[in-house]
Amino acid sequence: MNIIINIIIGIVALLHGYFLILEMFLWDKPAGRKSFRTTVEFAAQSKTLAANQGLYNGFLSAGLIWGIFADDAVKIFFLSCVIIAGLFGAYTVSKRIFYIQALPALIGLVLLVVT
């Protein structure tokens, strides 16, 4: 079961690495605008904010990768951070953020806690 949990954590980490790339480097490019459903004007005006958000996603990704090699407390902390960020994003921006960000982390956390 530990291998499955670490695979899920790895997937969540990869997702957040992808979010980093989208937000820091592709925000105002067609791929970034399509992913976040933004206009050219909005993407240009919010590029710096998105890059900052991308950096935070990179920290989450790094923490999750660390968690794979560390004890359960590290895994619980970073999965919880992802879940909270996903819930906040779902509440304030789009409900689909729950499914893309929070749900995979929630599945990992539940499996971690019940095993």
C-alpha cells in the first residue's frame, strides 16, 4: 500500500510541477490562457501574480517529493496544504479546481491515514 500512496503523492507532485510551468512560463501563451480560460489582456496584466502563484506550486511539488522519502508527517503536511489550496481555489475561482488539485491529494491523504 505504501507504494500506491507514494505513486499518488508523486502524481500530485507532478501536477503541481505542471502548474508551476503553466503559471510561471506559459501564463500568457496560448497553452496557459487555454488552461486557465483567460484573455490575452488579463494574462498580460496578471502575469507577475501568476508567476508568484506558480512558485508556490513549485514549493508544494518539492515538499511532496520530499515527503516520498521522508516520514508520514511530511506527507500529511504537504497533502493537507494541497487540499486546503484546492478547496480555497474551488470556492473562490472554479469548482473544477477541487477535482484537479484537491481530490487527488485527498485520496492520497485518506489512504495514508487509514493504512
